[in-house]
Amino acid sequence: MDIISFIIILLALGLGIVVGYYIRQNLAKKRAGTLEAKLQKRVIDVKEETSNLVKNAEKKSSELLERTQKDIDERRKEFVKAQELLLGREKLLNDRIVSFETKEKDLQDKVEKLRILKENLEQLRLEAEGKLEKVASLSREDAKKELLALVEVENEKEILDRMKRLEEGNQDKLQLRAREIVALAIQKCAVPQTQELTTTSVILANEDLKGRIIGKEGRNIRTFEKLTGVELIVDETPDSVVISCFNPIRRQIAKVALDKLIADGRIQPAKIEEKVEEAKAEISVKIKEAGDKATYDAGVIGLNEKLVQILGRLYYRTSYGQNVLSHSMEVALISEAIAAELGANTQIAKRAGLLHDIGKAIDQQIQGSHIEIGIKILEKFGESEAIIKAMRAHHGDYPVESLEATIVTVADAISSSRPGARKDSMENYLQRLKDLEDIANKFEGVEKTYAIQAGREIRVFVKSDRVDDLGAVRMAKAIAGEIEEELKYPGEIKVVVIRENRVIEYAR
């Protein structure tokens, strides 16, 4: 029974497989038919799209061909025009070349004719000279010498006059150039020059301070004078004490110390000693700062530190009212400018100009002129021989041995002698202006006068009702003549006479 059931199951299973296979085949055939229909439809759609694309492409290509053909036609026309233009230019160029060739040939013919003519003239000249030599029995050189001698004898005065005029003209040009160089050097110098007179008096708040400065039995003033090396003059001058000393640095130390004591209020020997030491330290710092600033402003580098310290001492030294350190800086800058114009060594000229008065920093402590002291100082601190030669000749004590020495001498003269630089020069300068105005004021009809341009010009205003135009011309000449006779001055002075008519009315 079990075997039969198993066989039946097997048969049923085989039958199910066969039936399922046939069913699957039928389903597959149906699906294949549906897919084939879709594919056929897709193929038809693709063919239509392709056909449309081909039509559009053909249309666009025909349009493109038409445009291209038009462009080709236009380009062909332009090319034809350009070709015609080039042909015309080529023809014109050929014509010009032919013309140039013709002119060149004519020119060569003319050159050849001129050459032949020149040779003929030279031959004729030689023949004429030979005949002249035979007639005169003189060679060409002898005839030339005799002719020059004759001309020289006959025109000796004219030749001398011409040589003199040339010499004077060259001298004027050289002087003009020298003035230009000096003027340019002065314009390039930007150091402010002021009249610095060392202050030797101290203003007091009240008269009671004088007694405290003197102290009991004069011990305070004696201590102060001993420590500072100055002399205090406490006289009847109200509210002031005068410091007297030939050494400007000692005088400055004393002034600073006295100002500190007055500000502190405690004036006694111990305090005096303390404030004097503070003042010495303060002045020492200021001296170093002044030296550093001077070397920096003048552009001089590489100086020994002790030499810079000595240079700074010139800040408290004056010469005829002119600050010596400012004067040295001015000489350095002027020397540099002049050296640049003349092609000299600007560094040597500038360095020597800055150090030319270095001896004045300690000439009150060492015997000898400031030139000799300056030479020793520069030798001690290793300055070059060129610097020493350039600085030592500025007062004529030593011969001028270099162009830089001459430049430093000129720069020193410019800085020290210009109007207003020094006290005595200022007095002479003001007196010269006064003399100019006094000369002009002596003339009748003068209303007012002004001396301007540092005394190089004087303007004279005359009364129009008393001096006419011709009288103004005559007055200008007369004033100029009077100045030439009575005054001594460098250069020239311009005289300007001004006559003015002014009419004023009022509308009411």
C-alpha cells in the first residue's frame, strides 16, 4: 500500500510538472508578443524622429550653405578690390623707383663733373702759386709769414683790444659762475642761524633770595663759587643775580644749579654740592645730545664718541654772538654743496667743515690757538690727513693744500660774514641800511625811503607835486652816484624811484 501511494504521488508530481511547463510556455509566448509590439512601435517612433531630424538638418545645412556662399561672394569682392589696390600701389612704386634711379644717375653725373672741376681748379691754383713764387722770389711759407707779420703790425692794437675783451668776458663768466655756485650752496643750507648769547643772569622771585644765596657770613656763595668755578655778583640790580665767568660751560652749569637751588628752596652747602653735581650731569647729557644731533643733521658718520662729546661743547660757545655749533653745521652743509658743484670730495669737505672750529671747545683750558688745538684733537682721535689739511687753512694760518681746504675757507666766510650772523656784522648791516636811507632822504622832494633786500635795493617814494617824471629819472641817477661816492659795498645796489599820482573822490 505504501508503494502504490508513493507511485501515485510520483505520477501526480510528473503530471504537474508537464502541465506547469505548458502553462509557462503559453504565458511566455503572450508576453513575447506584447514586447514585440512595443518594440515595433518604438522603431516606428525612432524612424519618425530620425526623419524629422534629417529634415531639420537638411534645412539648416541649406541655410548655412547659403550664408557661406554669400560670405564667400563678399570676401571674393573684397579680395578683388584689395588686389586692384595693391596692383595700383605696385605700379606707383615702380614709377617712383624708376624716377629715383633716374635722379641717382643724374646726381652721379653731377658729382663726377664736380670732381673733375675741383681737380682742374686745384691744378690752376698750383700753377698760380708757382708763378707767384717765381715773380716774388718767395716760397709759400715765407709769403705766409710775411703776410701774418704785416697783418699783426697793422692790427696790433685791435688784436690787443680783442684779447682784452675776451679776457674780461671770461673773467665775468667765471665770476658769474662762482656767484651761482655760492648762491646755490647757501640755498641748499637749511640750518637755522640764531644769535645765541649765553645767559649770565638769573631772575629771582624776590629780593629775600639774595640773602639766602649769600648765606650766613657768605658761606653759601663761597661754596657755590668754589664748586662751579664762577663768580656770583649779587648787587643792587633788582630781582636778579649775575653769573660771571669766561668759560661758557661753567657759566651754564652754575645757572642750572642755581635754578635748581631756588626751585628747591633749601640753600645750604650740602644742597649746593648736590645740585651742582646734578647740573654737571645734566649739562654733560645735553652736550652729548647736541653733538649727536649735529653729526646726524650734518650727515657726518663714523666720528669717535669722545670727539662727538667735544663737538657738543660748542653748543655753549659763541663767537661774536653766533653759536659756534650751529655755525659749524652751516659750514659743513655749505661746504658739501660747493664741493658737489665743483666736483670735489663732498665727504671730506663736509667733515672738515663740521670740525673746523673743534678747537674752540677747549681753547679756554689749553694754551694755543683754536687751529692748533683742533689739529691736536683730530690727530688724537684718528682723523685723516685730508680732513686736517682741509680744516686748518680756514684762517690762513696754514697754506691751502687742497680744493677742499679752499671750499671750507669760503664756507666759513659765508657763514660768519653774512649780514645778521654775528653781532658786529649785524651792527654794520643796520648801519649800512641807515646810511642808504640817509643818502636818499637828503634829496629834495623825497617823501619816504626803504632799504630792502639786505641793502641791495633802496626804494625812494617822491612827492608827485614836486618831482616830475624827468626829475625822478635824474634823482635815481643822482642817488646812485651819491651811493657810489660815499659807501663801500660788495656787488651792486638797485635804486628805484617811485612817483605816484593818486586821486580820491567820495560819492555821497
